[in-house]
Amino acid sequence: MRVIVLGVFLYAFSLPVAADQNRDYSGGYIGVGGLLWSYVDETVRGSAEGFGGQLRGGYRFNDFVGFEGRFSSGGSGTLGGVEVQLNSAAQFLATFSVPVTQKFRLGAYAGFSMGEIEFSAFGSTRTESDTGVSFGSFLELGDPDGWAFYGDLGILQWGSVQGNTYMSAGLSAGALYRF
């Protein structure tokens, strides 16, 4: 199975750009946006939602394959009488995308994540940090060599110190600049 995945990954690196042979789609980008997140813990019913911010940057090797780093922070919500705050979340991702048109792109990502969440109740505060996986999908609309808008739906899944699984789902939107 690993050989097949590696073969598909290497094949994607070698694909020519299908949308426009005269245009080079490789290069870097930076972006900023808002993040609506939802925290879910398997030991407690319900979820806590908050609104924070997100910075992202990456590099596209060709029209299909790239990598991206993200930093998210901010926002708080309440779950079972406990205030939950997203202090920070960092993601390191491999991205795979396909141009639908010259200005519209659909894609998916997967990678490594780490984060810190703060819990506050009855005058006490506890901070929990952990690592896990990230995966999701995205769309971009804009100029291949300039500004674009993006939308993203992703999952960050961690295992807590106590062995319970918890996750944060995020819906983000913003703008990025490709250079």
C-alpha cells in the first residue's frame, strides 16, 4: 500500500499543467482569514464553538501538489459549563489540488497538527497540548498569479493526556496572495 501511495505522489509531481501549458503554477503563497471552530470531546455531550483567526503559507510544486503551514488561534465557547479556548493550533500539510477552470481550484490536504486548548471552570484553568492529524478539503477562486479567495473545511484530531480522543473541526475563509 505504501508503494502505491508513493507512486501516485511521485506521478503527481511529474504531471504537466493541464489548464495552460504556457503558465507556471508553481510558487509560494501567503494568506489570512477567519476560522469558525467546533470542539468535540467524546466524554462530554455537545460541542463548544468559537471564532478565531488563521495565517497560512505554502508552496505549490506544480498545478497539483504542494505543502502548506497554518497557524490558528483565538475564540472561546462553552461545553458542559466549561469554557473552551483555542490558544493555538499549527498544521503542516501536504496539499493536492485540481484546477476546475483557470480561476477555480478544488483540493484536499492531510498532515500533522499540534495544538493547545485551555479549559476554564469554577475559577480554575487547565491547559492541554497535544499532537495529531489534520485532513480536509478546500476551494480557491482567483487569479493564478495574484489574489485569491479560499474556503476550507478541515478536522484536527488529537488524543488527550487522559487517553480520550477529542477533535476540533474548522471552517475557514479568507484571502491569499500567490507569488
